[in-house]
Amino acid sequence: MRDEIVGMFRLLAALALTALCWLASGLGPVPPVGDLLDPTHGIWTLVRTAEPPRDATVIVPRLDADVRVIFDDRAVPHIFASTELDAWRALGYVTARDRLFQLELQARAGGGTLTELLGAAALPADREARELGMPRGAERLLAALPDSSEGWRTLDGYASGVNAYLDKMTAAELPLEYRLLGRRPARWTPIQSIYVFMRMGHTLAQSDLELQHLAAAVRVGRVAAEALFPLHAQIQEPIQPSADDPRTIATVLPPPGAPDSVAIEALRSIPPAALARAAARNGDALGSNNWAVAPARARDHAALLAGDPHLDLTLPSIWYEAHIVVPDAVDVYGVTIPGIPAVILGFNRDVAWSFTNTEADVMDRWVEQVDDPLRPTAYRLDGAWEPVERRTEIYRGTHGERLATDTLRFTHRGPLTRVGRRWISTRWTVLESSAGSDALRAAARTHSAAAWMEAMAGFRAPPQNILVADRAGTIAIRSTGWFPVRADSGRGDRLRDGTIRTSDWIGEWPVAEYPQAVEPAQGFLASANQEPRDPRDEHRYLGADWPPPWRALRINALLRADSQVTVETMRRWQRDPGSARVERFLPFLLTAAATRGSDTTLAHAARLLAAWDRRYTTENEGAILFELAMRAVDRRTWDELLPGPTPSGMILSGLLDDSKSAWWDDQRTPQRVEDRDEILSAGLRDGYREAIQRYGSPELGRWRWSRVHPVGIWHLLHLPSLSALGLSVPGGPSTLSPSSMDGGGEGSSWRMVVELGPTVRAWGTYPGGQSGNPASVRYDDRLPLWVEGELAELKFPRRPEELQPRSSLRLTAER
């Protein structure tokens, strides 16, 4: 009864706030409140159906045998099936039961049909998906799957499970979002799963390197742009361990030059929105972490593994937790992405694994010569005209009405897009790679790190740093994916000449040559989106302008300092508030301030920073001053580049060693030439004044990090009443649990620690809950644990009888 009361009040609050913000959201007219409040068929039915029955039996077509699903006290389904195909059918069923609206929304985002669910407000997002070629790519990938293949049968089986729930679902169980939108759920087909994969590729494997370089060359010349957005990180702490990690590469920045005329012409063809996206993506990325410790460095002599992917945080979560058991085949626990039939991150009885994004460049762009600049029908290639493939895209609204029609064009490389006076084609590995679920399912069946790595060789996109540990004590890591081999210069961070075939990709790296390490002498491995291999050991192009390795530096420093690592240590490190970035920059800020002794404002700011313990804990009062000062330093240092993309913090770090570099000079003050200490001290003064303006005097106690950097976890429709906003958590830019200073909705999406002893033990949590129904206590019941940085023990039974069920479900075949 208490749970029903809580759910009722939540829905009442949701309705009241939704009515106020619905029109502002662009989702259309306010839903008919009378229908929603109807006592028989309105939203109150969601309260009554928020918690599943204690025991239930349902018919699921095409099952080979009965499937038993036991839900534990954290609402995790433990699926016991006779065949793997039945297990994926059951996973489709329970995922639809708990996350139906999320399933459809994610698939439509990848397929470019959000307007059919959300209306015209979603047209820009749909156009982006289709112009990238995502629906076309999905259709081609599905068509390439033989009907008899495991991949096809699994996608089809998962779809039949989703649709079995739709057939069984009563009007009382219709999710709230459909009621607010006045829509009904669509049927699920195998291509929907590929659309979800496309959406993940869109999140993890896009690249704007060409645009960043162009924007810089327009302002400061091509030579300077090359140095500002370099091929390699200035501090090397690679994923594949090197002899003298960490290693610093001297930063040599040529002075700003004259605007590059070729870049100016090229930039005219780039839409302002694309440049804005490129500017927003630069800088110190949030990224993800994983690390593993060999038994020799663990207190209890068992391999340890930690996984901590940082992604957009939503309610419900991107992840859905599940356990799949098929006798003599698979016994795997972890998190799935709703819509994809595979455990993405997790463990079995012998092996545990986690991923981070590789950040490799797998998207290239070619400038094409076409026969007609308005409506091209052919493009020039090696002196001959090749036909352009055309495809008509119709965008429909919520009632099937036509909202817009586009004619999209494709070369042999991929989608062809008009930008200004030019046509640019794009090739992207995500459009040509299977969803990777086949490799994940095969890897889940393995019993050693070596076998797991071999199974994952077929995982091609989006590229990931795959980390694995096994009970025998082996730890291994590999940057895995489709890494293109490019002809000519080999670079992918420049616009390429589309008129010649020699500018095309000519192959891909063999798996044996991927960055990797197995059983390293140092006894640990870690990845945090840093450059995978030291450039001394790798001369081929893998990517450019890598995220700064601040998190990698911190993780490896912690690992090097501890030869008796425990599970508790691993869990604590996932929320470690220290920062290698602060350790690099803070001494220079304090030294610069000391050179301006007569400036009382600056002296006061320096005293506050000097007293800071350099940690991003919730109650500290120094982090806000440091972050505002660093923003001001960036603005003053890179004034020549604004507005537009600016270099990452790694370039600024290297610049610290050259106090007289021309880049320190502020071009907005032509009467004088500033040096490093002048810019740093001015930035600290600017940051202090901004902090005063925003939060008042530091003596008022309003500079606490928890006040100025709350984390917001938004509902999928961005409705505040269904979101969790203003959460206070430790961490900041470039800490191991990173988050932006302005309350962004990115962060740790799934924390997991696994101990691979005689019996595998694991702990984990994510911010949210298993249910997508806001009336359910399982909608956000994990949030308090996540905010406190605690992990729940993950129940891993071999048989149903080992669980104390919260509820159970028997799926039975049609008789």
C-alpha cells in the first residue's frame, strides 16, 4: 500500500508539472487531462500495475520450451531457459514489460522516425539520422544476414518476445509516455535492434576532426592549426603499456599565422550548426574508465576488474540489468541496452569484462565534384562520371501526415550532403558493421580471457577498448574495432579529395596489430579514452586530438602505488575526487599570482586556492574558483580562435613550459604583449570576480561544490517532474567520476567491480531503476545508492531455487 501511495503522489506531481511545461517542450498541445484522470482507465491504472504480480504465467509464441524468470529484490530478471534463443525471447519480453517506451524511442532515434511518435519538433533529429545514412545502413546490414544465421534468428527471437508482451499488455499497463503523447506502441521488428545499435554508434563513433582543423586554420593558419589539433597527446599514458609511462612529448606551438585562404573557402561550405557541434565536442572529454589488477597485486590473490562507462544519464537508464542461464551453454550476468539481445558489460562463471570508447577516427569526409550543384545526378571519379544513388525520405507526423520530403544522395563512399556550395560524402564504419551482438554472445560463452578476446575479434563498431580478466589470473586489453587503412597521407582528420579513388580507404588493420596487452609485467591495465599506443610504437593513423589522459594518469598512479588492491579499494577509486589536471595547473596559477604581490584581490584568490585540498568533494570551496579561473585562462589564451573550437587542456598544459610563447599574448590588448604569468594571474582574477558575482562572498558558504555542480538525470522526454535533478555527487572535470561544472546530465552510467576468485563475486549499480513506470518504486530506487557511491552485491545463482524471489514469471509455449 505504501508503494502505491508513493506512486500516486509521483504521478500527480508529474501531471501538474507536465501540464505547465508540455507546450514549452515542443511536443504539441497539452494532453487531455480528463482522460488521464479517468478513475477507470486513467493514469491510476499505472499505480495498480506498477508492481508485477507475485507469480504469473504467460504464453509466448515460438518458444521451444518453458522459460522461468525469477526477479530478485533489485528487480533483476534471472532468465532460466532451455535454449539460447528462448532466453533472448524472454529477455525481449521482460525488457518490453519494464522499458517499452524507451525501446521504441531509442529505435526511432536510430531509424529517423521520431516525428511519428513525438511530432514535428523531432524533425531536425530525424533529418540528421537519415542524412548520416543510418536507416539505409541498417537496411543493408539486415539484408546481409542470412535467415539461417544466429544473428538473424536472435534478432527475430528477441522481436517475438517484445511483440508477445505487446499482445498480452492490457490498457491499464500502457506506459505513461504513450498516454501523454496520445500514441500506441509500434510492433518490434529485427531492424529496430539495428536502429538501436546505430544510435549507439551515433553517440560513440562520430568525429568532427576535419571541422576543428578547418576552423582553426581560418583564424591562425594551417601550420598553427596542425599544432593546436595534433595527431598525438602531449602526455603519453597509453592503453598498451610502454616502457617509461607516463612520458611527455614537448609541445612546440608555432605562433599564430595569417588566415589560410584554402581553409576559408572550405569553411564557407560548412553549416554553422556543424561548427557549433564541433566546438561543443572539443576540450576535456568526460569519457569512461576501466581497469584490471592481476592476482599478484591483489590482497586476496584473485584478479579484479572495474568497469565504469560514462554516458548521458537518463531516466530510465540506458542500461537494463539481467542474468541469462542456459544449461551447458551460457551463464552470464550484466547490463544490456534495451533493444539489443546481448549482455554488453558483465561476467560469467570464469570471465569478466568492460569497455571504454576508443575515440578512434572512423568517419571520413570527401569533397566531391558533381555535375549539377543543385541536383547532382553524377560525381567525378578518376576522370569519369559515376551515377549518384538517390533515395526519397518521407517524414511523417503522429497521424501519418507528411511533414517533409527529402531526396538523399549517396556515392560509393556513403551519404552525400550539400554544405554551402559544396557536396561532401561521408564514410563511417558504423554504417557497414553489424551490431556486434554476435561477438558479444559468443564471448559470453567463453571460459578464459584468451578465448574471450578471440571471440571479440569480430566486434567492429563502434571501436572499444575491451578489458577482460579471468579466474586463472589473466588480464588483457585490446582496442578493438574496424580501423580503416587510408591511402596517400594516411590521415583521416582532413577533408579528402573525392575525385580520385586513391583517396579511398584501402583496407583495415588486422586484429593482431591492434593496440593490446596480455599479462603485462606491471600487473595492471587501465583505459580512460586516452591514445591507445605510444606514437614511438605506432606510426599509422588511428585518430587525432585525443582526449587528455588526465583520468588515465590518475588511475595508473593509484594502481602503481598499491600492491595489495582489494575490492573495497576498487570501489573507492571509482569515485576518487583527485585530479591529475589540477596537480598540473594549480602550481602555475599560484606562482603567477605570487608575482603580482600588490594586487590584493589576486592575493586573496590565491590564498583560497592554496588552502584547497585539490579534491572535488561535495563540500569543498576551492574547486569552483579553480574551474572558473581555468575557463578564463582558456578564453584569454585562445582569444585568436574564438568563437570556434579551441584546443584541449593537453595543449594548454604543454604551453605552460614556454612562458614567452606568442600564444600567451592577448590580441585584444594590442598596446601590450602578455606572457604566461600575466595571463594566468588575470585568469585567476577573472575567475574570482565571476565567483563573487555568481555566488557572493566565499565567507557566505555558497561556494560549496555541491551547490554549483549538481548532476541532473533527465527523463527521456525531458520532463522535469519525471527527472532527478540537483543531485549532489563528488567529482568534476577530469576526475575518475567526471562531470561538468554546469550540472550536465553525463556521468557514471554503470559501476561494476568483479572479483574472479574460486567463486566469482560482483557488485554494481546504475543511476535509476529497472522499471520505466514512474509510479513504480523501481523507477529510481537505485539513485540513493548511486549518489552515495555504494554498490549492491549482484546475485548470481546457478539455479532458480537459490533465489528468494520478489516475483516470478513463467513463459510457456503455445500448445
